[in-house]
Amino acid sequence: NHNTGKTLSTMESLEAILGQVAPKATRQWQIGQTKVFLKMEVENALEDRIRSRRHLYALRIQRIFRGFSARKLFKVVHGALRALNTAMKGDDPIALQKAVTEAKALKLPPRLIQNAVDQIGRIQKVLTMRENLNTATSKPVETVAERIRIIEAAIAGAKVIPKDVANTSIAQSISHSISTSQAILQSLQSFQKHLPALNSNNLPKASDLELIQHVLQTLKNTLLGPTGDITKATQQLTRRHRALM
């Protein structure tokens, strides 16, 4: 009994329930030794109370389940948002694409997903810039002039880094690659400047040969890719040194 705080026996509880439907004095119900006798009005009233309570408990179960499901979904969505934000701040397009796929599956805001997709494009653009810089110095070519042209084009393209990836490690590596390419470019231009003296019919001065040799050594230290002119110049330099002996 919620009102008195006392524990009722089964018989007392039964009488209390029936008394709420119809007072005992109305003689619409009677409790026997093994059976309970009810008039139709009382039976219908009890059925209504059962349906009402059943509906009430069903609503309560649904509310609890929805709350549980919402909390569980919130954790998943929150984790996906954190993964997406973390990937957006990084420079790994694979990790970002994975986060985007998860965000799409959870139906996160389209604008947020589109921003991530755009970021993937920007990162891939910067990766292409770095690849172009590496290719410009390592790709086999025939002439120094061609090598200079390729490196200049790669440097020009790599200087336009999207703002949203400007502070990432990959953008910083681009800056390092540009500096390296510019140093190689200067050495190539110096080599190109002194190449006519090496190929001249007139015997070049020993100081000129030493300068050319220094430039060639510098280019060798940069791990420059095969360049026809430089290979020929190295052989020509050896012959010129022998001629001066």
C-alpha cells in the first residue's frame, strides 16, 4: 500500500483493487474460497484498467529504449565528428576519406562532409605539388635546359599552396622541397653558364675547370636524376684535366 506504507496480503490487495473499481457495498463482486465472482461492469472496468496500465508501461519502455539508443548514437556520432575534425587538421587523405565515409553512413550534416571532401582535394593537390618537385629533379632528361625548365615550372606551381593546408606538415615539406629545388636550379644555371667554356675548342683555364668541377660535385650531392648534358660534361671535364697535365 503506497499510502500507508504497509504490506498487504494477497487477499487484501485483491479487495483493494476491486474496491477501486466498485465499492464492496455495491455487491458487484465477491471473493470466494478459490474464485472471484465479478459482474460484467466490474470485469469491463478491470479490463480497461489493464489496457491503460499496459499502454502506460509500453510508453515507459519505449522512452527508456529511445533514451538508451539516443545516448548510444550520440557517442558514435561524437566519435565520428572528432575523427573527422582530427583528420581535417592533418594531411593524410586516406584517413580523411575514411572519416568522410563514416560521416556519410551516419548522415552527418552535408556541409560538414563537403568541407572534408574539399579538404581531401586540397591535400591531394599539395601532394601532387611535392611529387612534381621530386620528379622535376629526379626524372631523366637529356639537357640541362630541359631540367631547368621542368624545375622552374614545378617551383612556380608549388608556391600556390591552399590556405587550409598551409600549416600542415605536408605544406612545410613543400617549403623544404622548394628550397632544395631552388638550390639545384642555381647550380644548374651556373653549370649552364660555364658549359660553353668546357665545350670550347680552346683549352679552358684550370680555374674554370675547377669551378665547373665544383658545380658538378654540388649537383652530384643533390642526388639529381640522370641528365645527358651533365654526364657528357663529366666525361669532357676528365679529358680536359688530362689535357692540362
